[in-house]
Amino acid sequence: MLKEFQAFIARGNVLDLAVAVIIGAAFGRIVTSLTEDVIMPVIGRVLGGLDFSSYFVALGPVPAELAGTTDYLALKKAGVPLLGYGAFLTQAVNFLIVAFIIFMLVRTVNRMVGVFEREKAKAADLATAEPTDIALLREIRDELRARPSA
């Protein structure tokens, strides 16, 4: 069983997947920071200074010491059940950014693969195509063979 596990781990696909997961996690943190620290504050500023992280609806009683606060994290830490639609909106923007970047990456790779395949096909056509003088000589030879001998 140990040898089978080693063979499984040593396969290229598993290692590629592990690298992709690690890079994806790091990329996710970068996109999260981009969304929360750059994009959402700009959107909030354009819309009149709104802070989307403070958009929530309290679904339960708020402790007296936190009454009237709009600090989402403090209320959440206090155990108040919250419907945080501002945080959800931020995550939705986050998802759209990641999805768009992945779309652009896949699109670029598909175009590159298409270019490589077309060039490979051209090279194959050039390799199989014989020069016209050789083709002409073959036709003459075949015609001479086809004539009856005198």
C-alpha cells in the first residue's frame, strides 16, 4: 500500500495539482485584498462614502454595550446573529474578479494552443508536399509507362 501511495504522489498530475492549489490560495488572498482594500472603498467613495462591510441586519438581540454600533466584526464577535449582505457583496465582487481573470487566462491559453496547432499543421503540410518539378517528372514517367511499347 505504501508503494502504491508513493506511485500516486509521484505522478505529475498530483504534484501539478498541489502547486496549483498553493498558488491559487495565495492568488485568492491577493484578490481578496484587492477587493476589500482597493475596489470596494473606491466604489463606496463613488456612492457617497458607503462602507459595504457595515451593511448588515441584526437578526437577534444586540448587547447593551454594543447598542447603536455599526461595527460588523464587533457584533459578530459578540455572538449577535447577523445577515451581512455587505460582506456578501464584497465576496461577490471578489468572485467576479477571480472568474474574469481565469476566463482571460483560459482564453489566452486556448489562443496560444490554436496558434501552435496551426503552425504544426503548416509544417506537416510543407513536409509532405513534394516540389513541383518532382511531381512533374512523376507525371511524365507515369505517362511514358502508360504508352504501349512500339
